[in-house]
Amino acid sequence: MTHEDLVLFGRTGLAFLLCYAVGFERALRGAPAGDRTFSLVGTAAAAVSAVTVGPAPQAIGGVVTGVGFIGAGLVLRGDRGMIRGMTSAAAIFAATGIGVVAGTGHYWLALLVTVLTLLDLEVRHLPVLNRLDAHRYANRMAEDADEDPGPDAPPLGPLG
């Protein structure tokens, strides 16, 4: 076993631990994908990235494309047309990013992305920070979105 092998093991192991933490949070919240799914995605992304970043960097694009299929499988249309699983699909994409970044040797960036991902997933459950959750204020805006401007209203412009 060479020093290079140990470095690759460390990169992949770090991706596993960081993505497992994100998946653990998702499992605690009852999401459709949990710690095993997240750690598998992150570990695989790190392994592919670690060995292909030099000779075949386009392989990372293949990893991201493949994860899109997993994310699509997490998104479900529930009762009354409501879409569910979007946050888990986005978190799977984030876990892929964590794996790619760790696999390419950017350990501190992988840790930062993990912390930011966990913060994003937990913001509505943390005291004080839960004030930053937009869902808290959504009912105040519902009236604005439901109003019909009527036939005499000025045009909204090129986008609307």
C-alpha cells in the first residue's frame, strides 16, 4: 500500500463521514432517503472523483448526471398534486458535491459544504435561526398571490 492509496482512502473516508452526517439528519426528519443512501452516494462520488480528476475529469459530470436519476426517484407527487421529496433530492445533490470535493482533496471545503448543508436543513428547527425560515412568513404573502388584478390592471412587463 502506497502513500497515494492512503490519501485516496482518507478522501473517500471523509466523504463517507460527512455524507453520513447529512443522511442522518434526513433520517431523523423522516425523509425518504437517509444515512445509508447519502453515505453511499457521497462515498461513490468521492471514489470516482479521486481516481478520475486528473486523467478523466469529465467522469465527474457522469456522477452528477447519475445522481439526477436518484433525485428524480425521491421526488413524488402526493395528495392534491403536492410535490414531496424535493429537499431530499437537493440534499442528495449536495452530498454528491461533498463527495466530489472531498474526493478531489479539498477537505476544508467539503467540511464547509457539509456544515452549510446541515445548517440549511436544520434552520427551521433551531431556536433563533428559525426566524430565517421563509415558511414562517408564507401565510402573510398568500393574500397577495391570490389576488386577480382584473382586466383594467396595467401589464406586468416582459416577464409577467
